[in-house]
Amino acid sequence: MARIALYGGSFNPPHQGHLDVLKWLVADCPLDLEEIWVIPTVIHAFAKELLDYDIRERMVTAMLDKAFRSGLTSKSHIRDRIKVVRREEVFTADLLANLTTENPGDTFMPVMGADILHESDEWERWGEILSFKPIFVARVGVDVSGSGQTVHQIDAADPSSTDVRSRLAEGDLSFLVGAGADVPESVMSIIEKEGLYGFTKPDHGPCEVTLDTVYIPVETITDRFVPGVVFRLIGDIRKVLAVRTQNKIVDGHEEDGVRYCFAFTVLRDTDVVRETEQEIRSWQRARTLARTKGEEFTTDRPIPAGPEIVFLKLGDEPIQGLPGEFLGQADECFFFAARASRGLFGGLFGF
């Protein structure tokens, strides 16, 4: 006979409050639970609109994997006790009745927030639910007097899913990234990657790139060559998108008094938008950490950079077409890549 906790919810999206409850169930719950089933809602009992079940299940699984199945927490007695279970029942009372019939001898205990005790009249067959001895939880500091039920007070975050979704739709990641964030990093990465809840990454248009030739003395290449040395010699590696040798030694080009040089064509990214976005993300992380520590945070948000003018430059001069010396196949790739999105560079050049 197994004692199984049923932690159901919309998980729309899963947030730190959900994770804190699960950590308490795994490590500190005094009821000797053998298993914990996490049950994302398929159809909401109050007909609330939900993100597709599969993506919510994916986010919940990612959260559990990171919290309980990776690194030092990857222990069999924890990993095997907690799992995601799909059930089609709309009402909690139906779920409990069906599970009891399907698993005779096992004891199922729903995990519920103590706040629902004030709205129990809205629940289908509330008396039946109470007969299963729910595990009521509330944050430390919440007044639970007069509830008439045993309530376990735990140290848990209490973010608002509605607020989280609103901030995502506005593109505001404040309190959603960094230490003490409302949403676990494993969940946030899926939201950002898939563009969930209306979240879109800032789009400042294509980047501005430059195309130029760099000459490096033959002696440098032959005597000092190690992987990456060419990149270090041609400039700031953070702005170099691609390098192609022109497969020729230049005779007569004076570079610091050196006559013979290798010629390289270099594609550089001169866009400043990416740097500004990094500054904004750092600001958001710092703001989140300050809230976690209870500290005042008065630093102004960085102002996003506007879109750059899109054109290709050879040296300091804008060009509309390729000059004769850059008509090789590799340089045609450079030209077309310059008018594509930044994300294509890796595929075009095999990086």
C-alpha cells in the first residue's frame, strides 16, 4: 500500500512556487509519501484558457529534471518518487475516485493551497475531496487560523501566474531571470526559445557588417601559427563573423615594414544592439537579486539601441555591389550573408 501525493495544477507556466512545494513534498513533508505525481490540468474545471497540454508537460518535466534528476540531486530514491502523470478528469473528485478504483490499496492525497479553503463552495463534491485527507500548504507568514484543517506552512515563493504571463507578453523579463527569479531557468529557456505567452525577443533588424582585407606577415603565420592566432591578429574576436584566406601572398604590400603578407578577407559585425541587450539582461538579473535580498534597486533600465542602417561596407565605404577583386565564390557568400539575418552566418560558414 503506497501513500501517493497528487500535485495538480494548470502549470501555466510552472513557476518557483510550484517547485518550492515539490521540494517540500520530497524532502520535508512529514507524511511518509512513497510517490509524488505531478498532474498538469488537461481541461480547466473553470474553463480558463490554457497553453497546449504538451508544452506545459514539457516545461514541468524540464523543471523536475533540473531540480531532482541532475547533478548532485540525481538520486534514485528521489528520481523514482516523483513523476508527471497525464489524467483526463476535469474534476478533482472524479480523479480521486477513479485512481482509487484503478489502484486498490493505494492511498491518494491531493496537495492543495490553503487559499482554496475560502472558496470550497465552488468545488465539485468538496466533501468527497476532504475524505481523502488533502495536504493543505501555505507560505510561512500567511494567516491560516480558522481554516478548520491542518495546514502545513512552508518556505515558498508566491508568484502570480497571471503576472508572469503579462510580463512575458510585454517582453519584460524583470524578476524572470537571475537568482531568485519567479520562473525556474529550465522553464524560462523553453518559454524564450518557443516564444510562449506572446514573448518575443527584441527585433532590431539585420545587423550592419563590414568586409575588409587584413594583411598578416608571412613570418607570423609560419613561425607563430597556432589555432586561433589569425583571429586574434585581425581584431576583436567578438565582432568577427567569418574569415577566408584569399589564397595568395601579397608582394609589395607594406605592413609595418614587412613586404610579404598573407591576405585574409574578414567579415565583421559592427552592430551594437546585441551589447545593449546583454546590458538589459544584466540589469534584469540584478533587479531580481535585489528583490530577493530585500534591497532597494534604483538603477535605471538601459535604453535599447535602435535598428542599425543595413548595408555592407568595404573598409569605410558603403558598397552596393561587389568590386572585381571580391568576385570569388567565398566572397559572394559574404555578400549575400550580409543581407541575411545574423542567425544564418553559422550555417553559411560552417561554424
